[in-house]
Amino acid sequence: MTESSARFEVEGVSISPDHYINGVRVASAVSFEDRSPLDWSRVLGHMARGNAETADAALSAADAAFPAWATLSCEARGEYLHRLAVLIDERVEEIARIECLDMAMLEESLKLRVIPRGARNFRAYADLAIAYQARTWSSNNTDNRVLRMPAGPAVIITPWNAPFMLSTWKCAPALAAGNTVILKPAEWSPLTASILADLIDEAGFPPGVFNIVQGIGEEIGAPLVADARARRVSFTGSPETGRLIAKAAAQNLSPFTAELGGKSPLIVFADADIDAAAKKAAGQYDDAGQVCLAGTRLLVESSVRDTFLDKFLAYTKAHVLGDSRSSDTTVSPLIHMDHLARVDAFVQRAKTNGDRVMIGGRIWREEGLWYEPTLIEPVSNESEIVQNEVFGPVLTLQTFDSEEEAITLANSTAYGLAGMCYTSDAARAERVGFAVRAGTVWVNCFLIRDLTAPFGGTGISGIGREGGDFALDFHSDLKTLQILQDSVT
Ligand code: NAD
């Protein structure tokens, strides 16, 4: 590994292909190609392909930087986080442009909502860490205090969807809690993490506090999470990778948290505002369905099925597939050629299984990575298309005749990330909210997030909770300090 000043340009934005370790850019001997899903023939750049040696360098840097960072006050650490937030805000347009090219999320939504949330993540955690008060109490003639001790280097591994926002969401609490960080973004959308590294440098973080490495999961992610110096492992991605990382973290008894896939139900009762429910259901095709929280299983009360379906189809037909940079577009292409093939294979297997494709079910244009918004009526609740996450614009439609049946269907997969319920009955909203097995249940709404609320999944959708104090707790070793009363002056 050698220090590097290499840069390449994408639409006027200068990007480093290299890792950011101990406050400097370092190259790898080999690279990987990064293409744009908006135009699959377009290579955006070649990024450094890290390996075990890179992982070792990043862990050494984070380990060495840890004691000084951990002993800074929350206020002092918060100043760095606030500076970073300001720098992100100043570059929202550029980051949105690059992320749009790199993973095809709609540029307007990136600009208005998703990238600014990255800055909010740092601000929120800088402030939350200060506001979090240690618990103190007296008992058995002792004064008791709960101290929140920084834990050590945190390894953070993130997926390719909404990569900037998701990475900042996970790095901010680690840094605010006093841990040093090594972030490994996904290899399918690595560019905005490299811009983040430039901003970390500009914000003046001490070397080694916040490191970013690039590469393929098995080659650099695996050695990072298997290393005993990683005192926290925080992962977002698929359940399959989650299992591998959990095993590696377990070898070192490193606390591990995982936000994994979903197959969330969107339940529509006959007493609901059917138009609002149908509109939101058609909205699950946004971002080409590449949203972990998406309500991909539409569960509709039989008596309103036809009314719901008419409205749903009308809203779905209004979707515009196209270039994610255009403000008219509502459905973007999928992230990668391999992912397009994976999504299509799910639909073809469903057809073979006898599930009925009601709309869509095809690649939209041979030369692109778009997939038609697809609705499938399964032959049974056991169909693969109902039970497994597709992570594309593919929804299923099932009906129910009672609240009990709706809940049984809602809870009938191995996942448990989120649930949506449309009803006008307050008592039903409570009952269903309690009964649906999920980390988050939204009633008559979707995707509204309070950053202080816990976030995560049950079942194979995840382990542990992030968000608010929950993430600060995860990134800390809680210590009880007990001092015998009147024994010290
Ligand atoms: P993935 O599991 O394939 O990869 C995620 C990350 O893990 C990547 O950075 C990858 O390089 C890395 N990785 C792969 N193998 C590794 C290994 N052996 N050791 C260490 N790291 C390794 O997931 P993906 O395809 O990038 O993302 C899609 C998945 O993420 C979907 O299942 C989606 O639902 C889920 N997701 C969940 C949430 C949530 O908050 N629950 C949010 C976004 C995405």
C-alpha cells in the first residue's frame, strides 16, 4: 500500500479512488470497476481493491487513535461532527449527483431528502451524546453511577442502497460515543463514501479516527470483522452476509448489530382510506423497490380488493420509468446487471410455480437496467415470491377476511423489519400495531422516522437496535461505578 494523490472526475466532481486510512489516501495494487446503472456501458471509475493488509492498516490506525478520541469530551467530539455536517450541507448537490449516477436513486429525492439526512445524522448524534445523562442513584450506603465508556474501533459495513445516508447513520453514533471508525461501503456504489473521506479530512478529524476502505466484501470486509481489534461490528445488508459477519464477530465476542432485509406487509382494512392506501402501495415501487423497509406484501381485506386494485393500478400506471436525473422519473433502474437478472429470476420462478403475474413481470428495455413494476397473486402463502426478499419492484397481492387472518399472514415470513397498516379504527390500529412482528409499524403512513426512535428488525431482519440512545448504548461499554458514601472527600 502506498500513499496516493490519484483522482478522477465524474461530471465535474473530483473523486479519489483510494482508501482513507490514518488521515491519508492510500492505494491498493489492484482495483475494481464501478459502473453506472443509468448507462451500464459507462465506467465511472476504478476503485482501490482492499485486502487483509488494508484491513490491518485501518484497524491499526483506528486502534492507535482510539485512546485520545475516547478521552475527549462529548462536546469536543461533537464539534468535529458538526463541522462535518456543515461540509456535507455545502456539497449536497454534488453528492446527490454522484450518488444518482452511482446507484440510480432519484436525484431530486437525494438532493432534497436523503443526502441532507446524512448531515442531520451527524448533528443529531453530536447533540444526543451531550444530552444523554448518566443515571445516578444511592443504595446500600453507596453512590451509584452508570458510566458510558467508549468501546474501541468500530467496523461498519454498509449496503449499496442509499449508501451515503446509511453509512452516516451508522458512523455518527459510533464517533459520538467515542469510538474510532472503519467504514467499508458496498462495492456496487462506492463513490460517495470517497467524497465523505474528503470531507472528514476537511473537517480536521484527528488521523485514524474515521477511516474509509474500499473493496469487495469477502476480501476486505471479512478480515475487518474477524479481527479482535474490532470492538463493535455494525452491519447493514442481507441476512446471508449478516450470518457470516455474526459468526466472525462471535469468535472475538465483539458486540454485533445488524439491520437486514425485509418482506414487510402492507395491510389494508375495509375501513381505511382506500385511495390513500392504494397510493402508498403503488409508492412501494419508488427507488425500483430497492428499499429494505418496502411494504412488498399487499394484504387487502377481501371486501375492498377490487376497489383497492383499481386505484392501485391507476397509481401504478402513472409511474414513469426513466433516467433518475429527470424530475419526471419515478422508477429508477436497478443497481446492477446481476441484480436485474436476480429480480427477473424471482419472477420467472414465480411463473413456473403457478403464481399469477397481474402486471409487469419483464425487463423494461433490453438496453437498460429497468424492471417493470410487477404485481403477483401467489398460488399460496408458501410461494417463494411471498416468503423471500426480492429487493426490486415486485409486490404480491393477497386477501384476508378477518383481522386475525391479516395478522397471521403478516407474521408468516421469517422477516420482521417493518409493517404498514391502513385503518380508520383507533382500537384496531393499536391491536394490529402490537400484533405485527416487526421493528417498526406505521399506521396510515410510511417511512416517517424520528432519529431518536429505535430502528431495527426481528427474526432474520436483524439483531439489536440503532437510533437515538439505543445506538449510543450499543457503541458503549456501560460501567457501574459505586463509591461508599462518606468514604471519600
Ligand atoms: P450484502 O449483504 O450483499 O452486502 C452488504 C455489505 O456487506 C457490502 O458492503 C459487502 O461488500 C459486504 N460483505 C459481503 N460479504 C462480506 C463478508 N463475508 N464479510 C464482510 N462484509 C461482507 O447486501 P447488499 O446487496 O449490499 O444490500 C442489500 C441488502 O441490504 C438487502 O437485503 C436489504 O434489505 C438490506 N438492507 C437493509 C437495511 C436495513 O436497515 N434493515 C437497509 C438497507 C439495505
